[in-house]
Amino acid sequence: MRAVAVGLLIEEQRSDVAAAWKRAVESELGGEPALAFAVGPLLREMSLALRDDGAAAAASAPPREGGALRSAVLVRSGASPARVAREFKLLHRALWDSLRSAGRIVGADERRAADEWLDEALAAALERLDRVRSRMELLERTPAVVPPATRVPFSMRPPPLPSARPAQRPPPLPVPAFQGE
């Protein structure tokens, strides 16, 4: 069985895999899942990527990139990296258990391709979480408060304001006489 066939199998079993993952997360981890919105798109992108890898290998074209990055946006940004990694572990297990229970046998090379894709998706999700946390820290960091000086040195005082009395106008300039014809 080639990667293309595994991609098709994953597409066929996508809802079963997502349901198995959800049950596993509820029973083993509890709480709000970090991948709740990302599992469906992740499985879809993985099936497309595996099908594209097979087609690209046959046509000697580069495979399509970016599916894992697009799905990483759907990972809950408040989740801890450890939680995300545990949920990806459960997604691996749910994927292979669902295919096995459907009577599908997947070879080691094809399984490796799917596992590597999921590992890359995990890395993309963790990198995105790190970037989001870094941005949040920058936004939450407050500037240092500088206490006002009790006495301002003379060199730092502003120049004096102009006086309140009206300025005297200089006398008008004499107009030269016209030297005409």
C-alpha cells in the first residue's frame, strides 16, 4: 500500500478517527481539548498531503506544503505545549486504531509517512503557540516607571515665556526718493 492509498483511507475514516480522538481526550485528559477545532482540518490536510506525496513521487514534482501550518492556527492558543503534545499522541493512536478496526492494514513505510506528517503538524502547532506567547508577553510588559525628579536642574528648565507687555515696533524705514526722468 502506498502513501496515496493511506491518504484515501484517512479521508474515508476521518470522522471515525476524530470521534475516537475525542473519546480518548475526554477519558484520559479531560478538560477543554486544545485540538478541538483542528482535528478535522488536520486529518483532511494529512490525507491531501499523503495523496499529493504519492502523485508528486510519480510525477517527480515537489509535494504540497503548508497544510500543517494552516491547521496550526486552529489550535487553542491558551493550551500548554504539554497538553498539545499529549493530544497529538492520542491522535496518532486514534488514527491507527480506527484504521485497524476498519480492517485496513498499513505498511511500515506508509505509516511512517503519516506519522512524520503528524509530527510536523505538532511542531508547527508548538511553534505557533510559542510565537503567540511571545507576542502576548510583549503586549503585557509594561514600561518602566521613572519617578519624577524633585528638583529640576537649571539646564533642564524650559526657556522663559515672553513678557506680557506688547512688543514695541521698530520705527519705519525711510522711503528713498524716486529718481525718475
